[in-house]
Amino acid sequence: MKRKIIPWTVGLLFLLFLTILASLSIGSVYVPFGLSFRILLDHLPYMPPAGSLVQNAIIWELRLPRIFLAVLVGAMLSASGVAFQGILRNPLADPYILGVSVGAALGAAGYIVYLHNIAWLGQLGLPLVSFAGGIVSLALVLVLAEHHGQRDRETLILSGVVIQSLFGAFLTFLIAIAGHQMQEIVFWMMGSLANSSWQNVVILLPYFIAGMVYLLLQYRDLNVIALGERAATYLGMEVEKKKIAILAAGTLLTAAAVSQVGIIGFVGLIVPHLMRLVIGPDHKVLLPLSTVAGAIFLLWSDTIARAVIPSQELPIGVVTAFVGAPFFAYLLKKGLRRGKSESF
């Protein structure tokens, strides 16, 4: 196992580094690959200055905070997807598909419309209200999907579609009454890393650390639950309490990310599923490597979103949906073809 994991770890970290450099170079103003790296080193002691003032401003004030934000958000969404798929024992489970993301977005939109004048809350209150919206959405999906104590795969997905539609209607209603704040709410629905700043990174960092530390400490329980709830119960685990705690941690990661960049779908579906196929189901390894892979995936998605059309920018959710929707359809069709209706 170690012979397989070490190359993947080194390879993913190196690919993340190259992706960061490539993302620094690509944009409406092209900065050569090597120059981007020298501009980064320019801020170390005793390093000679590199690039013009404009190029330095582009790298340090515009692109670098956006890159760090993309890395954080991609890691958070991917880690959340690992938690959801592991605890629900469902390869189609994902915060976006189950409606958690739209619930978090509704919380953020409600905060913008109704609570933005509460000065002491400020930007710090936004992730917390998003978390509340995500928890409500998750609870409704789980209650709706339950039948005689079981939730099969198709019922869970359909419940997510129902809650997405309901909360999406509430979001549309908020847009209708938002007035001058309409643009901000549309932002939550489409997902974008435009106008990113170091403040967004600072706000997200504590949520990322708290959520990741908790999930990493739960890798044994995730492995046990993956074997089945009955086996976990025999081993003395309070399964329901553990499921709620881990799902809440995953929801916190998703909601915090949504509060800063809006709804970005399918990251938590694609990355954990592919990494599980490559490195296996052990969450001790799957969780950290999926966070790195998620960061790479979202960073490339954002780079494509701002480079594919000259002088314009696509919402990043459009790029991830182009990849994720066919992937989701393939997984769903594959599961139906095998006649699987897995319960958890």
C-alpha cells in the first residue's frame, strides 16, 4: 500500500504546485511561467526584484488570493464529498446533489437581504448562517428519503432533487425582492471566484482547519461504517450520533465554501469517487489525497473559466457542471444497470 500511496502523494502535491504556477500565468494579461515563479520568490529576503509593478500587482493582489481561495474551496468541497459518500455508503452522495449547497446558498442570500445591516456580524456571520441553511436542507433530505428506517440510493437522490427545487424557488423569490442586492444573490446561484481577496481566504481558513481536523480524526469510524451499520454497532459505535456529527462537519465545510464563492457543483462527487477507484477506500489516505485532488480540479476549472473567453469570465459552476453532469449520469446509469439499490 505504501509503495502505491507515496508516489500518488508526491505526484499530487507536485501537480498542485505546477497548477498554481500555470494559473498565475494564464489570464487576460499573460505573465510568463518562469516570471510568475520569480515574482513569487521576489518577496523572499535577498531575492532580486522581478517583473514590472503591474505584473507584481496582477500576481500578488489579483491572482494569488483567487488561487488560494480556489485551493481552499476545492479541498473543502472534496473533503465534504468524501465524508458524505463514506457515511452514507453511497457513491452518488454529494452536498450539491443532496441539496446542501443550495440550502447554504439560501442561508447566505437571506443573510444578505435581511441581516446585512447588523454591523457586529459582518462578513464573519455569513458562513454561520450558510451552515444553518445547509443543516436544514440536509435534515429535510434525510427525513424525506427515509422509509422504514432505510434510505436507498435512488430515493436519496430524488429527495435531494426535491429539496433543491424547493430551496431554489425560495432563492428565486429572494432575487425578486432583493432590489439592488439582486446581483449578489445571483452570484450565490452561479458560483464564481471573481473579486476574490485575501479577506475571503482568512474567513475560510478556520472553517477548513476545524472541519478537516475533525474528519481526519474520524477516519477509523468512517472505515468501520463503510463495512455496514450492523458491524459498526457490534463494535460499540453509536452509529446515528456518529453519522450526524460527520455529516454536520461535511456540511460545515460546504456551507463555509458556498458563503464565499456561491454554489459550485459536482466537485464533491467527481474527485472522491475517482480517488477511491485509484487509491482504495481507506479514509486515512482517501481523505487527505482527495482534498489535494479537489484543490487541483477546482483550480483548473477556475483557470479555464477565466481564460476560455477573451475579456470575459464564465461562472465556475458552468465548468464543473460540464464535467460533473455527464459523470453523474454515468454513475447513475451504471448503478441502475447493475440493479443496485443500496441502503444505509
